[in-house]
Amino acid sequence: MRKKGYCGSSCVCPECGEDADFKGYASKTVTSLLGPIEYPRAYYHCDHCHHGWFPTDEELGLTERSTLGAREVIALAGVEDAFAVSAERVLQRLSGISVSASTVQRVTETVGDKLAAQRQHGDDITPGESWDWCLDAKGQRVAYVSLDATGVPQQGPHAERADGRMAWVASVFNPAPRDAPAKRRLRQVRYLSGLMSLDQIGKQLRHECQQVGVSRDDVVIGLTDGGNGLEDSQDQAKWACPELCVRQDLLKLSLVS
Ligand SMILES: [Zn+2]
């Protein structure tokens, strides 16, 4: 790596291709897993298009106010409890990181938005793996999917009353045979959840099914309570079956309440 990002008295501007001048060093403090780190780096400015940048920020993944490792830990703590509790108790005890509740909220929501966008786009979040699906009496592989909606209370921007929203909670899972030890009833499972339309959660669920090796020839059993938005059997078919699953004759949709 070049010394603190210094690559000569001038370098090529990434925006316009003209020469940009080295203007000096500027420090930035970032939150790392080992606490705050002060980090001096070279600054370049282009007089032609007025673009200014620090070459090492991009190179070292330090464009934010915290390192990648710190953001991962902050976001994990942020989903475990209320943001204030995560900031004041969980993070400080587990890692010694000292950040405000609003930082925990911002980092967690940013990571969440990014993940939601990736899922929406159909990107893989977890690598694909072919599960060892259990077989039914006829020797056919059997996969289970489930879908339900749950109410999430909401608060307006200034703590006003607001209507609750329904979040979808879905899973694809591979239960162990009945004679398996009680502790190992669930062999493998992947969960999905979010505030989105039925079409969107259905699409994401099918993507996860493909990721874990559910194929056209498998039996897919869908579990739902049939409530809220799923009353219509066409709706049920829409999320559980379509292009993935299916030989329709093999789809068994169990309605449990
Ligand atoms: Zn330029």
C-alpha cells in the first residue's frame, strides 16, 4: 500500500481523468472493534471537476465512521435488543465498543436496508447448499415451507399513534424423521422475514428453496394458518407452488390453525 494513500504530488482524477493535486494529510477517527482509531491519510483535490477524495478510504473499506468488523458487531447487537440497551449494555460488555443508541440504530438499519435490497434483487445472502432431504414412504424427497404474517406495532415520527404493520415470516426446513432424538427434530432451516408484499416474500422463499436444493421432482409441503391475506387458495398456491415446486399433484398444502 502506498504511504497513507500518498501516490505523488498529483494523480489521475477518478471522475474526469485530469490531474488532481495532493493537498496534504487529514485525520479521521473510526470506531473499530478495539476502540477508536485515529487514521491519517492523504487528500487529493481535482481543480477541473472539484472532486476531492482520500484514496485509502475506499481501499481500506473505511468510507464509514466505523470499520467493517465493528459495523457487523453493532448490527448484530442492534437486532438482539432495543437500540439503547444494545449501546449501553450489550456492546460495551461484549466488545468494549462505546457508541450511542442512535449509532446502533443507524448502523443496524443501514445493514438491514442493504440486505433487504440484496434479497429483493435476488442476490444470494448465504451460499447455496444441497440439503440431505428426508424421504417419504414412496422414497420421494420431502421439503417443507411455512409462511405466516405477524403484527408489528408502529410509532409515528414524533411518537404519534400509527397503524401496525404486518411482517411476513417464512421458512424452508428439513425436519428429521420421527424417530430422531428430540433435540435434533429440525435438521436444517432457513428463515426469511420482512415488511413486504406477499409476492415479494414468495419470490424470496422460492429463491431460498432453490438455494437448498429443492427441485421440481420433490414433494413440497406448505404450512400456513390460512389467515390474513392467505384465505384464498390461489394466494396459497402463489407463494408455495409456482415455477419451483412443482408438479401440482405432489403439492400437499396443509392448513393448520
Ligand atoms: Zn476531476
